[in-house]
Amino acid sequence: MLTYFWELLYKILRINGLLLGILLMAASTAQAGRGNPFELNDRLPPVEVEEVATDQSPQEEAESDNPFNVRYRSTDEDFEREDLLLVARGERKAVLDARGKLLGIHLFLLIFLGVFWSLMRPTLTACYKSLFNSNVAWQLYRRKAGGLRSRLLLAYLFSFLSIGFFLYLLTQHFDWLPGDHPWVHWGLLSLGATAFFGLKHLILAIAGWLWEAPLETKRFSFAIQVNTLLLGMALVPANLFISYAPEETTGIMVFGGLALVLAVYLLRGLRGLDIGNGLLRKSPLLFLLYICAIEIAP
């Protein structure tokens, strides 16, 4: 039994030694640079390979329409398409950045609009009715002598902020001003609107003193205040629609806001004719000069 075990162990070691010798021979042959000793290519006769000439240059071959050509390179049209995509993305990012800057102005106007509406709802309702009813307009003018004057003045000043913002959105729509500093331009345009209407009230006061008709001019000045106040309140949601409407409907929103301004201006003109009816009979020339120089020319 022991003899059989030693013979089996001897055979295993002999086989392992043979395999190890073969591996060592193959490794030494590879290190000597002679290749695989079992490679048959060196023993075969050489085969002549004919070069096939092609009419395509490497550049033309790279630009082939073969869908399996992995050496395809981008053409000029591809680069132009990528440039257009980058430009479109940049313009889209600029639009989003501009809308983000305007969000603070919208929030400011909406908050104060809610404050005025909650505190002055009956008064604002009476102001709206005065656009179409001369009796309501006269009653509202008489109430102004009480504590209503200060609240109407604050709402009137707020309307200049809304009108100034509407003017800023107009300049952006027609590319009249750069859009990188919206707060500065909004403030300047609001100050311009305030100065314009302040000058109009001053001219009305002077005209009333010259024509000896202080009551008519004061009533018309108050009508300007009421109409402008309502216009500024109505422009707050209009400005919101203009800023965040889809690009294809922005023009419609802008002209809708302009139509609103024109409608309020026409109502104010009709109220002015109703108030100045007696002044028109008294001094038609001066009344005509006022209409042409103060109302139509600006």
C-alpha cells in the first residue's frame, strides 16, 4: 500500500515538472523576442498584398455618409448649429434673469395694491363710478375736503410707481433702454411721471387764476388725480401679464395696456369737457389753447 502511494506521488511530480519546464521555455522564448514557438505564420510562404487605390482623400473619407464610419468628423453646419443652440440658450437665460430681477418690483406693487384695496375699497369704488357719473364725481370732490385728501394723495403717488413700471416695460418691449438695471430705470421713469403730472397740476392752478375760474380748474385737477389713480391700480396686474406672458403674446399684452391708457385718457377728456362747459362759453380761445398745449401736445 505504501509502495503504491509513493509511485503515484512520483508520477504527479513528474507531470508537474514537465508542465513547469514547458512554461519556462515559452517565457524565455518571449523574452528573447522570438515570438511564439508554435506560431505557423513564419513557416508559411509570404503573401503579396496589393494596395487598392481609392479616389477619396482622408478628409473625404472621414466625411462619408456611411453610418458605420467611426471616423466621422463634424462639419461646418454642425458647428453653426451648435453655435445657434448656445446663442438661444444664452438668450433664454438672459430672459429668465431679467424676469427674476423684475419679480421684486411686482411683489412690491402687488403688496401695496392689496393694502390700498383693503383700506380704501369704498373710496376706490366711488372713484370708479365717478368715471361715468358726474354726480358721483362731484360728491367725491366735496368729500375730499375731509380726511379723504391724504389717503387719495398716497394712492395717487403709488399710481406713479405703477405707471413708471409700465413705461419701463414699454421701453424693454421696443428696445429703447437696456434691461440690466431695471430698478434704476423704474425709479427714474416713476420720477418723470410724477414731475409730468405735477407740472400739469401747476399749469391748471395758474390757468384757473388767469381765467378767474378756480372751481372748474380744481375740479378738473381732481378728475386727473382720480383717473390717474385708477389707471395706476389697473396697470399693476397688466404689468404682471406683460412681464410673464409667453413671448408670442407679449405684444398683445403691451397694446392691451396702451388701450387701457387711451380709454382712461378719453374718459378724463370727457369729464374735462363736462366740467369746463361754462368756461368754454366764457373764453373759448383760452380753453382751446389749454386743450392744444397741455392735453394734446404731450
